[in-house]
Amino acid sequence: MPAQATTSLSTSSTSKYDATTAPVASQLSKEVVGKLAVQLDKEIQDGKESVDIEGLLAFQRLTNYLSAAQIFLRSNALLTRPLEKNDIKRRLLGHWGSCPGINFMYAHTNYLMSKREKDTGGECPKFLFVTGPGHAAPALLSCLYVEGSITRLYPQYPMSVQGVEKFVRAFSFPGGWPSHVNAETPGSIHEGGELGYALAVSYGSVMDNPDLITVCVVGDGESETGPTATAWHSHKYVDPKESGAVLPILHVNGFKIGERTIPGTMDDLELTALYTGYGYQVRIVEYDFAPSKESVPSSDHEHDVEINYNMAASMEWAYSEIRKIQDAARSGKPIDKPRWPILILRTPKGWTGPKKLSGNPIEGSWRAHQVPLPAAASDDEQFKLLEEWLKEYKPEELFDLKITSADSRAHDATHKSEALIDSTVGVLAE
Ligand SMILES: Cc1ncc(C[n+]2csc(CCOP(=O)(O)OP(=O)(O)O)c2C)c(N)n1
């Protein structure tokens, strides 16, 4: 993963090439190719005051906590007493690695919608959120629970202390939710398991559906599949006058199950050149890894804040580009070969999770893909790491909330999420 500022395109000449170092610098010219990437430094700075950074961070902290809790805990979901090994599920199933990135993108999609709703005096754009990595079910379930959609459709999981206990226990548990997004997941339009189709289905969803914007998360591993590779061209079949728009977000967390992804080995210039060639305007949103941590990417609060400002400005930019293209087509002055926006998001795999186990990096490496501490119920070191990890989210603050009410509405920490409850929610999973 790259270790440079969020606003500069990476051309680092890393000679050592292991599982956590930055991509080897390409031979492409920064002067030529670098100009193709959209720069938003001023917009990020100017927008800072108006961004609800606390709301965005609270949503992510809560959904990240719930994602990790679902993978590991069968009791003591709110950590109201010290964790015991007996609280840990006997069979650990699920995928942690892409959860924090998905929670981040979901938070920003919600945020964009609710901001637009406010700006237009109540008219909320219709959005779908389609994800390729359907194994990130703990993330999607967390978002759906926090915003109230789960409780609305499944009253057996109320917004109460008892409800959280039941909800957390139900993941990958007999009679509960499966480890991948399935047809029972609220808003799901495709069952998960097989990578490759998120982008094609997203384009299908907007055809002859002029008011819909589908935010499509493509995992960098998924992007290597044949079906995804051809689907990048699908915008060429979208008539902005009578169809909606897809906003693809290529989620480069750098790794698939046990190896680097191809996009994870490409520097920003290579990614910019590739996706510009497909016909998109490329905006790269990048986590600025702490340089003091050598080559191992490591999350911290300051960088979490910065990438949230960056993403908020980038989503605004993407939305306005989509509207520009649509307004032109719908007012009789269509743009020839419009260049639709794409976001390329680089975040550490397993972001905010355990940093290392027995000296090996977990966060920012393939080891974060599935269950990062698989022997937490029996191994003392892993148990301790799990407890520390969960406590870092400060659940005692997160759940000091109106969630104690039996009401099915989202609580205040989500700030902006209510808009999504009554909107179309699409969760596609492979
Ligand atoms: C067609 C297909 N091939 C292989 C797999 C096995 N598989 C499951 S997850 C995964 C890696 C996915 O990587 P990515 O899309 O980057 O997701 P993330 O890293 O965000 O978890 C693979 C190869 C699959 N589910 N479908």
C-alpha cells in the first residue's frame, strides 16, 4: 500500500517488495498522466467546515464495532462486563478485511443523500448501494441495523440492548444470518458468493431509471474477474437523458484472500491511465498512512479524519459531475462521449483492526481478509488482542444511546441515516 500524501500521485521507487510495501513505481510520466487525475485540494479545504465529521466518524466507529462483534461474539455484545473466552462463538466465520471500507463508503453514500435532501428542501435522490464483496456481510448488516432497516423488517431484532445481543449473535449462527449477503438481507437484489457481477448489475439497475444513482463498490480482487473487466465499458450504453447513473468505487485495499491484487500492485499513475482509458474521470481517494510506522500501514485518528474530508468532497464532486452530464442531455444539449466519474479508494485492508499478531502485520495485509484472530477463544495472545481491539471502539460510549428504547428508528449517532430507510437500498453480493 502506498505511503504518500493523499493529494500527490504515487511514483515512489520502492525497491523492497513484500506484502505491505507501496506498489513499485511505474515508468509512466507524472507530468503527463498525473494531469488526468482529478485534484480537489481546494474543495477539500473549503468544504471542511460544513462536513459533519463527527457524525461520519460515529457511524463508522459504531458499524466497525458491530462488524467485529458479529464475527466473534455470541454473548456480551455490548461489552458491559469483561470479555470471557466463553463469549466467543465456537465456530468463527466471516470476513473482516473489507468491512471497514464498506462501512466508510456506506456512511458517505448516506451522508451525500441526506445532504442533498437538506439542500433541496426534502427531495431525496434515489440511491442504490451495490457491493461486489458480498462476504462483507457483517458491514452491510451493521449499516442496515444501525439505520433501522433490519428492525423494520425483522422486529425480532429491536433497537434495544436485547436486540443488539440477538443481532450480534445471529451472524454466522444457526438460524441467523449467513456469512454472505443473501436474499433475506433488506434491499438485496442479488445473492452473494460469486465475484464479478456487481458492475454489470449496477448498470442494469439504472437503465431506463432516470432518477436512480447506483453507487457500485468493486473490490480490487473482484475487478480482476472477466465479467467485471468487460463491464467497465457499460457506461457507453447509458443514455443520460433517459437512464440513471452508476458511480463506481474501486476499493483498492490491496489484497484478496492470500495475495496482493493486481490493482494493489499498480501505482496511482497506472490506475489513472487504465480507468481514463475506459472513459472515466478518475478521482483517487487515498489513506495517508503514518510514515512513522515504516512500511506497515497503520490507522490513526488524524488520518481517519483526513480521508473522511477527502471522501466527502470527492462524493460531492462525483455527484455534481453526474448531474452535469444528465442536465446537459436532458436540456437538449448532450455532451458527446461524457466522461463519468469514478472513485478509486485506497484504504488499509482490515482498517482499525488488530495491527499485528506474533510479529506479523494483520491490518494492511491479506491476513485481515477473513477472521483475523481465528483462535481467540483458546489462545491467550489472540484473546487479549480481540478484547483490546473491541475496546478501542469504546462501546460504552457507542451504546449510551437511545438504542435502549424499543423504538425501531436509528439512533442519533448515525445522524444522517434516516433518509436511507425510505429509499431504495440495493445490496448486491458476490
Ligand atoms: C468468481 C469468484 N472467484 C473466486 C472467489 C473466491 N473469493 C472470495 S473473496 C475473494 C477475494 C475478493 O477480493 P476483493 O474483491 O478485493 O474483496 P475484499 O478484499 O474487499 O475482501 C475471492 C477470490 C469468488 N467468491 N468468486
